[in-house]
Amino acid sequence: MVGTALRTGRPLLLDVRDPHDFVLIGPGAMRVVYPLTAGEHTVGALALLWGEPREFTDTDRAYLDRLAVAAGRALRRLWDDATADTGVAGIPVWLATALDVAGGHSHLLAPVHDEHGAITDFTITAANRGVRQTDGDTVGRRLLDVYPGLRVNGVFDDYVRVLAQDAPFARVGVAEDVFVNGKPRRVILNRRAARLGDGLLASWERIDDAVSNDERIGRLETLSRSGWAEWDLRAGDAVWSPGLYGLVGRDPAHGPTTLDKFAGFFAAADRGLFRELRAGLAKGRPDLADLRLNTPNGPTPVRVFAEADLVDGEVRLLRLVLHDVSEKYAAEDRSMRSETVAASRQIQLAAEQSLTANLTRLLYPGRDLELATSGARVTGRHYAATSPRTQLRGDFCDAERLDDGSLLFVIGDAFGTGLVAAAAVVRLRFPVVTLGAAGTAPAEILRIVNGMIMQAPDGPLASLLIGHYQPAGGILHWASAGHLQPLLVRDGAAHVVDDPAGPLLGLLEGQRFDTHTLHLRPGDTFVSFTDGVLHKRKRDPLADFGKRVAAAHRAGGTQELWQLTPPERDDEACLLILDVPPPHERSSRQAARTARRELSITRS
């Protein structure tokens, strides 16, 4: 109704006698709207509303006409005073200044007409602070001179249509090719425009960074088969990540469920465990459990991490992180998985010392790992702290033999203790193995995992070293995020591999890492470790450890290296070794394997 009055320049009066097709917004069915002008410019409108039905008499109409005339005179004085010093298309100073209150980028535009009245361009009559910072002083210039791409991408035609039809315009999340700092870039923008008198108010905002981060997190959730949820119990609402909808098989269009209904996604036998998990959170302790989700493909094992915000002993906010561990379950021994599930159930009732012991059994069900492929072997060991008062510290190592016969290994140290360290280990360990198995380079894995940690509200700090060895060419690709420099044992001597490491994970947003290449010879040994193996009281602990590694290796090869860590320890430690055995040792191992096969055939 207001737009019609401004466009036609004629007042509109609606009472009980006048049928109309207007959609009225807000209360008041009886309304009048008078357009207010200053010279050739329509600068505003006078609108009056009545809540009760009425019929406008001639006296009412005469009074309203005089009221509108008086309002117009007052507004014209304000407009004339405000535009006295602008000099650009009559835009008042107060209106141009008000643009700076809005964020993003905003323009006030005045149309430029040809001799036939068609709009050929716009004059930029005012620009807010965001425009001035990125594009400089554009006031007084033609819009298409400053932004010629607007004609190509259709935005200019949309602006003309806004003035012709007096309908607001919005383009949300549209990709456009623009120049940023003199360089062509493809960005994602939100654009909006609306008529303001005889001119146009236009605004735009870049959202490509936020969209890119959302896409990265979504891809990472897809790769790692994980998702998260948060329930605000006081407000009665919830937020789920896209990955969680995929895990539980729910259409995002249906939105999240309540916390009580969420238990129905788990197998009937595990719903009691989920209730116990919630009961533990009500006592103020974070917890985790291994449960099974009901999916169209059958029960899927997931690891559930949970924490709650308590106010005066009442749970106000509850958070869950779910990670699909079905692939890990299939790859590991079934009896080991049974011990892991039992350990997760015991955590709920454990005291602090028992919690550390249970977490150790949960995260490290096997103390040693060993993987071999043609021409190479990876061995690793986790050394738990022997002091009963020491909490879990989050040192870990893992390895995977990939389908092409290459070896992927990782060693890391998560900052924090107890459940915080355990959660950090899981958040780091599983995405690394999943991404590595998908063929992602070590440096790219570090970049993706760092982005995931930076987006998390409670992301941990951690060091990480990832290696990918290809036996066919004897090539090791590796990358490090703040981890201790590894050692290369060659010809009886141990040398520090001093390629620079990147910063710790969770420290810098948008950080990129470098992948280093090392050519290994037969007889070489690549040693990576956490600081628990070092004698920290030595003046140079790393140099001292290198000497001990070299001496042990000369004395008894790789087997002697496992004796370097003292039996009594106040700290955790991990040692991970990549061996490239000499040819004669490979032949001996092959002969032993052949003999075992022949013996097995004979017995059969």
C-alpha cells in the first residue's frame, strides 16, 4: 500500500466502504497513506492506522489533507537543510551518514536516464565505510564504470527492475567473478536492493569463506563418518550437524529430534547405556560409550562422546559427538573389540585413577603394533605411565597397510589429560587414518585436521607426524605439525631429519603444511617418537637420544630400540619405527615363511 502511494504519487484511503486487494501487514484494517515530496523527489510517506472499523467523512478527509500538507512542509524543510551541502543528486547528509551504521557494503544509487526515459546507469551518490575500505572513493562515479561486471551477471537489470516494480530484490549465495585487489577471483555473495524514494539502496556481502569452511567440515564429517549435536534443555531446541543426519539416517528437512526421542536411534539393547550416559552427565562428569545405531544396513557401531553444561546442579546444555567406528571394528580382532566395549562401560563408574586405566585400555587395547609389506615393516609401541597417580596424557601411534601395498603411519601427542586427552586422540587418530586410506597427502591431511580443530569450540592443541612409505621406489613422504624431529639411522649412525615442521595443530587458522620426501635405502631405519622417551634432565635430550639409538641399533638392530625407554616412567611415551631391511634379511624372512607353509602342507 505504501509502495503504491509512493509510485503513483496519489493518496490512498481504506475504510469499510472500499474493497481492495492489498495484503495489510500488522494491526489496523483502516488506513490512509499520503506520499510526501520535496521538489521532484518523493522523500517519504505519512501513514495512519485505525484498529476499529470506521468510515471517513468529508470532514475527516479534509482534515487528513491538511495534516499531510503540514507534514510535507516540515519534511521539505528537513530535506532542503540536509541536502544544502551534498551536491550529489540531492541525497541528504543524514541519510548518507546512516549507511555507515550498517555492516557489509552499501550504496545509495540515483538512476541515470536517456532521452527516452530508460535507465542506462546509476550514479553512486553515497557509499558506506565497507565500500570505501575495499573500493576507494566511488561517490559521484557511474556504477557500471566502477563495476562493469554487474551488467554481465544480471545485477544491473535486477536493479532497474526494482525501481520499475517497487519490489525488493535479493540474491543469496550466488557465485560471481569479481576483481579483488586487482586479481580476478570467484566469490560467493549475498545481494539485496530496495527502492528508496526515486533512488535505490543496494547492499552486498561476501560469504565464500563461511561457505568454504562449512563445505570442508561437511566433507570431513563425510570422510570420517562423524557428526555432532547440541541440545539446549531450557529453551527446548537443538542443533545437529549435517554429518549427524547422515549417521542416523534422518532427513535434514525434518529437523533435529528431542533428546528423549534421540535414544530411539540406538539398538534396543544399548538404550539403557545411553540413559546411564545421561545420568552420569547430570553429575557433572563428561563421558563416552560405544553404542550401536539402527540403520537400514543393520546395527552400526559408533563411539559417543558426551559433555554437559550445569547451572546450579541442573543440566542446561548437552553435547554429543558420534563417530562411526565400524571400519575399525572390522579391521581389528573381535576379542579386542569386546574388551574395548567393556572398558567404555566401566568408565561410567570409575574414579580418577580407574578412569585413566580404563581409558588406556580403551585407546590402546594392544600395546604393540606391527605391519609388514614387501620390503618394509612398521612397528610401534605405546608405553603407559607406571605411576598410578599419572592421568592419561594422549600419546598415540597407529599404522595402516593400504591397498597398493604402501604403509601409512602416524604418531602424535595431544595436549591435556584424562577424558580431554582421550577425546583429542580419537578426534585426531581416526580422521588421519581415514584420509590417508583415501589417498590424501600427509600435508593435506594436517591442513584438513587443523581446520576441523580450529572450527571446534573446544579444539585441542596437538603435535602430529604422518608418514606414507612406498616400498616400490623406496620413497617416504612425511609431514609434521609441531612434532619432534625424527631420526634416520643409516650405516650405524643416527642423524636428526631436520626438515622444518609446521606449527602445532589447533594453533593457527588456515595454516598450510609441507610434505617432505626422503629416499630410504636397504638397511635404513626411520625412528619417530614422543617426548616420553627422552631423558629430559640432559642438556640436549634429542642429541642424547640419537646417540643411544645409534648405539642400540649397532648392538642389536631394531629390537634393541625397545629397551631405550626406562621401565619406571612418570610420563607416557610412543615409539614408531619404519624399517627397510637389507636384502639378505628379506631373503631370510621369505625362506622362513616358505618353510612354515611347507610344514603346514606336510602336516595336512
